[in-house]
Amino acid sequence: MDNFTLMAISPLDGRYYDKLQNLRPIFSEFGLIRFRTIVEVRWLQMLAEHANLPELPALSSAAQSQLDTIVQNFSEQDAQRVKQLEAGINHDVKAVEYFLKEQTSGHQELNQISEFIHFGCTSEDVNNLAYGLMLETARQSCLLPALNEITKELQTLAQDQAAQPMLSRTHGQPATPTTVGKEMANFLARLKRQIEQLKVTPILGKLNGASGNYNALAITYPQVDWQKISKNFINQLGLAWNPHTTQIEPHDYMAELFAILMRINTILIDFNRDMWGYISLNYFQQKALDNEVGSSAMPHKINPIDFENAEGNLGIANALLEHFSSKLPISRWQRDLSDSTVLRNVGVALGHCLLAYQSTCRGLQKSLPHAETLAKDLNEHWEVLAEPIQTVMRRYGVEQPYEKLKTLTRGQAVTRELLEEFIKAQELPSEVKETLLKLTPENYLGYAAELAKQV
């Protein structure tokens, strides 16, 4: 660990630096500047190609190539230059404009049209599109791949353990048996539904000036359909156009996106806590890695640290995402800057999401069902068969079946022999008695295996 990461205040840039390499180029200061640069360059190219502005002719292939090179080769040194310019003028977006004018000053064609860089834009036109591109990039390259790794692990467990019997615990007490695979499938189904929503939630953008009415653009070039130009530009960036805004895009889509992430994270908190519980019951065992230490004092321990780490990071992420969702859609009148510093922390929330997703996946890869413990626990709880016995008795008109089973089993030590004696004493068809006598906690599973394989 170098001194920078050793002295970092945030663990995202310190302890967990290496785990967030994919996210860092997106939500760092460098990332924000780079995406602003992309928006500014693409807007100039759009104006030159589609707006039919007499003073802005179509760009030559050499000019287009020069602009594309600025975007494609944007470096940390370029971002440092933008920061130097910002320090002199105290405006981060204007600094990007000046940077681009510097970069194009040696190209005669581009130098002549340099005043069309940032043309008709307010800073928020650039910022909202930059953040939209950051979120879309993070969704496609970081969030969805990490979530897909979790669903792959759950899918494997659901299929491989579809028929592995397991005692259920409702209210923490022994209950109707299930299978390991079915319980994994439950979480898989929940996650898949939310992931599908995460995939399709539109990320919106706007480019319509200082109060959302295209005032400067419309007065300068009244013959141009600026709404059409704006829509086409935003769609070409891969975002959805929001036609009705103030100076800022109102961030409602962000609240929608973050709400989905919060639901995904809540499902995973539920899952991680369940896995922690299953490990404590020895239903699951963790793989022992020779180089790992579980406790500084107790050599035997293999702690469920991955699931615990995931739970903690999911909680931090959701606390931030909840604040974003309630704060970002609120702006005084046509604009205030209270959203600016909040938006700079979106990457922090997503960083904690990614850490949690990685930990969850790692925990799954290290955990295996312990068949012996599962079988032993089932065979110690024959009272769970009170449910099917009393239900079958109801069908055949036996009086007070529930009450009889309650008296027999509640608070009692229930054995196979006790249940067999009870079944034989009931007025039931002989074939029905035979079916009930063959029941065990391990084979009373309903459609569990089938349901596990359906997901």
C-alpha cells in the first residue's frame, strides 16, 4: 500500500482501492472532467453537422479527427490542465471550455469556430449529461456485471442443491422443510426482477439553456428547431431526452434508479443475514483457506466475514442512496447548487454497492451446504410432520385434527415412533395411512426441487 492509500480518509480510496479500479475512472474528478469534455466535443460536432448554422460549416475529416482524438486520448495530464484553468477562473465547467479552446488553437479550422464550443449552453447542460453518462457507464460496466456474478452463483446453487432437504425456520423455530436450492432460488428470483428494472430504467438528460426554454439558442438562431436538435443530441449520447426542465434536469430518474438499487441492496442484506445464520447453524460450511486467519485468539475459527462485510457496505450504500433520492429531486425555483456536492458523492454510494456485491459473491464461492448437519437437524424434528398429517385428516373428516396434533406435538419431544403410533390409530383409509407412514422430514418437500429448477 502506497502512502496515498495509506493516508486516505475514505476506505474506498484506501483499504479498498484495488477493488474499485473499474469505478474510479468514472466517478473520480478525472472522470467527471472527462465526461464533461465528451459532452462539449460531441455538442460542437452535432452543431456543425445538423444545426445548419451559417457561421458554423460542416467540419472536415481532419477537424473531426482532431476532436475525436481529444476525447479518445483524454489523459490525467489533460484533467490536471483543466484543474489549473479552474483555479484561475473558479469555474469548473468554463475551465473545460477554455481547455478545448487551447487544444484546438493550433488547428486553423477549429480555431476559427472556437466560440461555438459550449454554444448556447449553461453549465448544467454539460453537467447533467456528464452525470447521465457516468451513471450509464457504471450501470453497464460495473453494476450489472457484478450483480450478474451473484446471480450466476445463486443459479448454480439453486440447480445443484435443488433436492437437498433443509429444515425451514419460521420465527426462528423448526418448520415445514424446504431445500437449499429452493431457498437460493427465492433470492435469485427476487434479484432478477429488480435487475431487469435496473437495466431498463431510462437515464434522462437535457440541453435547453439557463431556465429550460432555449432562450439564448432561440434568439440567436430562430430558424433552427432547437428542441429537435437537443433531443437528437441527447439520444445520440445514449440517454433519454427530458423536454421539460428548469435550469437543471430534475433528477427524478436518479431517484428511480437509486430506489431500484436500494431494493437490490435490501434483498442482498436479507440474503447475507440468512447466509450468516445458515453458517452459524452449520447448514453451510466455509472453505478453509490455509493462508487465512479467522481470529487473533481462536485458531479454529472461520468467520463469515464476506457476508458481514457485504451487509455493512450495503447499509452504507442505502443510507447514501436514500438521501440522494429524497434530496436530488428538490431544487429551489429554477436552480440552486445544493445538488452539486451531493452528486459528487454518487460514486461513493456505488463504490459501497460494488464492494458489497464482490463480498457477497466471494462469500458464496467459499460456502457449501453441509449435508450431514442438514440431515441430522431434519431427523431431530419430526414434529414438522404434524402439518401434513392434520391436513390429510381434515380431508377425510376426522374430528379436530389440528387440535389432536397440537396436543400430541406442541412442547413435546416428537419421535418417528410417536407419529407412527398416532397415524395407525386414526380412522383413515389404509392406503392413506401407508402414505403418511412413509413421510419423513427429509421427503416432505412439496414442489421445492421443481421450484428451485424453474428460476
